[in-house]
Amino acid sequence: MKCLAFIPTEERHVLHAGRKTLADINRYLILFKGKDRTADIQTFSRDGRYIRLKFFNDSTVYTCGPDKAAVFADPEELPPDEYVFLSRGYRYADPARVQKFSEHWRIFRKNGTPS
């Protein structure tokens, strides 16, 4: 069994050109102010070095620089039974699903919610 420290590293943009709607949690990881907000995003698009985000139940479209938002795409699915994750002293044992993006990992709990 592998043991990995689950500590996010520097964020950067990984986004296909054009507008995306209803962010697919199986394909994207959208960080807003350092937190995974993928499930809260209705639409997102890239405008130069900026990312435009529109949240559900909010008519405002936020234009964010790389210090506020990052989008990662096309994760590698890893076998969850081969890993134990540690983050800030908390042990994520027996994850249901594990996604590895270029610089971040997403762990799904048995109840289906991402950590």
C-alpha cells in the first residue's frame, strides 16, 4: 500500500479553450480561493490568463486571475485500495475513488462526496 501526503502544490491553469458548461466533476477540478468548488460551478471559460466562473444560484460572473482560480482537466483514475492519504494530520483511509490531476488529487468518500 502506498502512503502519500495530500498537500496541494502550486496551482496553474490546465483548461481546454472555449466555454464549458455544468462542470463535470468526473473530468474537471476547479479551485476557487484554494478550495474545490467544481460542483458549485454552472459555467466556466478562459479569457486570456483569466478564468470566468459562474456559480449556480448567482447571476454574477467572476473574473479570476491565477491567484484566485485554477482549472485542471482529465484526471488519471487510480485504484483506491492501493493508497492511504494523509492531510494535516487526518488519514483518509479506504477511499471509494481517487483522481490524480496534474498537481492535485481528489479523493471521493464512500458516500460519493469529494474530500
